[in-house]
Amino acid sequence: MTDGSTPAPLPNPLPQAGEGANESLCEPFDKTPLAGFNIVVTRPRDQAEGLAASLQVLGANPVLLPLLEIAPAPDQAALQAFVQRAANCQLLVFISPNAVQYGMAALHHIPAGVRVAAVGQGTAKTLRKQQVEQVIVPRERFDSEGLLALPELQHVDGWRIAILRGDGGRELLGETLASRGAQVEYVTCYQRSKPVLDAQVWLAAHPDVIAVTSSEALAHLWQGLGEAAPTLARTATLFVAHPRIAAIAQSQGWQHVVITAAGDDGMRDGLVAWAAQHRK
């Protein structure tokens, strides 16, 4: 069940996870650096299991409490219609690993001569698993702004660009590419829904850390937990993968927020660095 009723076992400036990591390399090697910590992983269940398994190996007690659920796009006819004209595009932009999963399931392969871009390294990694080797991806800032700053996307006048994503999202990428002369269309590959959250389940998990990777998920967490949200905001440390999410968290009242590098590796490494300073 993913209705929030049963967890699956398995101060400014904001600290950057990993600060002090070099010093920790001098310490004796610890195979279970996360031992004793309850870490709530909030990604959709299919995406969360790999991270949860790696955290468990490091000694943590991971608890899966998804804040979003992912399903195929409701309008499969529209997705298939795009597949028929995808070869006319100069560029396909994948917004997330889910966009890759559901988009490539429909496309089967990238048409010859069509370039591919990804917003972040996790999305690029998922594309490479689909045998898409040449991916335009930011090297530092992993978001729409980072992608738009790349030289490969500066001169797109006359291009046909398809942005593969879920239902809705930020419009900055499409609007900016259109302002540069591209003909942009959005392709809905999947849909998101919000499970009902049970505040008692969340409190019973006694989370030391809650890992959140999207602003949409964070908003759902705060709204869904209602009166219990401020309690967690005082007692748990919130790990987020982007400064934009951190800013939202601070505005909600979270007192302990840590920004990590992107992807599972960034989250895991950030947790290990944090745990070294917060041993139980």
C-alpha cells in the first residue's frame, strides 16, 4: 500500500552536506556510518528502493514513505502521436528519470539525428541505461537554469524541441527556449498523484532524517501532515537536493535543513558526512 498507512521496512547559512568530508577520510573506516539513524525516503516507491537498500547496507534504518505516486500518462494516444513525429525534432529534453522511463517505453529508441538533453545527472544516468550515450547535461547546476546556460542550447532558432515530463511543472525551460526562437512542445509521459498521509505513521517512524527531492513533495508533506508538520520540522533534519527546495523548507519553518549533491550518490554521501558529526 502507498496510502501512507504502512511504511515499508527495508540556522542559516544552510549547511552543504559533505563539508568536512575530506577530514573524515582520515578517520578509521566505518562500514556502518549510518547505524542507529532512522531515515525516511520519500521518493516514489520504485525509485526509492535502490537508495533505501544502499542506506541499509550502511547501517541505517530506512523507512519508505512516498510523497508522490507515479503512473503512466492518462492520454496515451497523445503520447503515441508524438512518437510518430519525434523524428522531426532537433532536440528531446527529458526532465526526470520518470520521463526517461515512460518516454523511452513509448519511443523505444531515439530517432537518428535527434539530440538528447537531461536536466540532471540522475536523468542522464537513466538515459545511458537505455543506451542513449550522447546526452547534453549540466556540469554544475542541475536544474532548468543549469541546462539553459549550456552553450549547446544558446542557438536554437528554428529548432523543434520536445520537453518530456510529467503532468505540469515549471515553464521556465520551455519559455526560455521559445524566446530563443525554438518551437517547443510539452509531452506528458507520466502523471503524479499524492497519497494520503497518516501523521501518526510519520511520527511513529521517529525520523532522524527526512529526504525530500522535489518542492512538490515538500509541499505535500507539509500540507498532508497538518498539525504534526511543525513537530517534525523541529525534531527531524530535512535533506534536500536543491537550494530552491531548501528555501521553501525554511519558509515553512524547518529548523534543520541540509542541501546535498544531486542523485542517490549525492544524498548518500551527504548523509554519511552529516552522520559523522551527529553520532547517536
